[in-house]
Amino acid sequence: MKPHAFEYRRVEKVSEALQWLREDGENARILAGGQSLVILLNMRLAQPARLLDISRCAELNYLRQEKGMLCIGASTTQAQLQYWPDLPRTVPLLAEAIPFISHYQIRNRGTVVGSIAHADPSAELPLCLATLCGRVVLRSHKKSRVLDAAQFQQGMLTTAKETDELLTEVRFPVAGEGHGYAFDEFALRRGDFAIVACAVDVGPEKVRLGIGGVADKPMVVEWERRDSASFGQKLNDLAWQLDAQDDQHASAAYRRHLVRELGQSTIDTALSRCAKKED
Ligand SMILES: Cc1cc2nc3c(=O)[nH]c(=O)nc-3n(C[C@H](O)[C@H](O)[C@H](O)COP(=O)(O)OP(=O)(O)OC[C@H]3O[C@@H](n4cnc5c(N)ncnc54)[C@H](O)[C@@H]3O)c2cc1C
């Protein structure tokens, strides 16, 4: 199938995008890397009258550290982030998760912010954002607002973004002193979307576990680190709470099994990385 006819606009400045969104946000869509949107267009699941291409907007292409956060502009690609030499030290969870996103061709075009705006429940970057309690910056012609991941992520391909808003930046907390991080996932083939993905942030007292691919958005739980002996039971309870469904990729029972097994092994890896730092 071919997309419905649309008007294409290359946007050079944020102010230009905001002006277009103000005039006709209902009928316009932002085009970033196009790696998810173009599929929706080709299948006619999205039929916007106008595409606003921000992929060459220099104002939105940056990686910078500010007030304990790594701030990533909306035209920064996943590959730019992956090959930024400071990433393993700055946000180690992202450094471990990004290679799981499909293949390098996709990461060369796909943006970090585009993935978070698209809100696929199996995607790696929204899961990392939720697990680390990251934030998103939304701008419209009249206001700018900063939302926590939990406020922004609402469900399958659904976020709190309004039609006249542009997601200009995402912010990931820089690695905390004494924290250990780990990411792992199970997919049918390397590069496929995850059937179950796990992201873990172990701090001095708490363990935060994020699960992707099961519920309609990333689900995050926080447990006391001192309760680690009972994590097996907690993972079993969580596996049932997530309300897994059967689909063509895996049964609900298999997804619950993966939550228990992958959840435990990813927590163990993060704990061992903490222990190494504490030695
Ligand atoms: C073959 C294939 C395999 C893939 N495998 C994976 C995978 O394993 N894991 C994974 O996470 N992803 C995967 N993806 C998706 C990929 O990561 C996309 O790049 C990503 O989901 C969307 O980023 P994008 O920059 O391409 O956004 P686009 O496709 O351009 O946009 C996606 C959506 O977000 C909106 N949007 C984008 N940027 C903004 C913004 N700044 N403000 C407001 N709205 C915005 C668009 O309007 C659109 O609705 C795959 C894609 C393909 C084609």
C-alpha cells in the first residue's frame, strides 16, 4: 500500500514547527527518523494532511549534561547516542539497552525522542526512561512543560502529548553513586522487538525493576534491597499482575515465565555490578 497524499514540510527551527502545530496540530504529524511513522503511513493507519520533518533541525540535535541529567534533543539519532563515548559512564543502562534496538540501519535514522513519542510497549528506550524516572520536555506555542515518564506514558502508542505539542527533549538521570544497572531481553531473533524486556536500577536501598513487552506500557516496581531473598515470590506475583496476553509471538504463560526468569537474572547482574563498585 502507499500512503495517503500529504504535504511535506522540512522544519529548520523549533518556532516554525510550533507555529505549524498551532495552526493545524490535529492534522499534522512530526516526522523524526520515520522508522515507525512511515510504516503507519504506508498501511494508512495514520493519514495526516501534513508532515513536519524535524530530522535536520540543528537546534534539536544535541547531547548535553545539565543538573545531573543527560538531555537529548529531538533530532538526535539512536546511533549518535550509542556511539557517544561517554554513554557507558553517564547512563550505563542506555549503553546496554540500545544495541537491542533492531539493527544499525534503523538506529542510524531512528531518533531517541521519536521512540519515546511513539510509545511502543516493547521498545527499549521508553522502558529505560520509565525505570530511571526520566523526564520529557513538551513545547507548544503557548507553554512548555516537563513531565515524568510515569505521567507521560499512558498506554499502547498513547502519551500525554497534546496535538499542538512538540516533544523537544528527553532527560535521563546520570548514573548514581553506588548504583548498579542491567538490561536484558528475550526476542525471537536478534533485533526483533522484545517479547519481554527487563531494565534494573539497584541503588543503596532500593531495587527498581522495569518490564517491557507484557503490559500496554512499561511497568516499574520498586522493592527494598534488603528483601532480596523474597524477590522470587515478588517476581511471580508481578508476572501474574501484568495481565499477559497470548499472541502470535508467545503465550501468556511463556511471558510470565520470562518475567520470572529474566527478571531474576537481570536483578542479579545489577546487584553484582553494585557489589563490584562497593568492593
Ligand atoms: C524493521 C524495524 C525494526 C524495529 N525494531 C525496533 C526494536 O527492536 N526496538 C525499538 O525500540 N524500536 C524498533 N523500531 C522502531 C525504531 O526504533 C524507531 O526509530 C522509533 O520507534 C521511532 O523513532 P523515529 O525517530 O523513527 O520516529 P518517527 O517514526 O518519525 O515517529 C514516530 C512517532 O512519534 C512521533 N514523533 C516523533 N518525534 C516526535 C517529536 N519530537 N515530538 C512529537 N512527536 C514526535 C511521530 O509523529 C510519530 O507518531 C524498529 C523499526 C523498524 C522499521
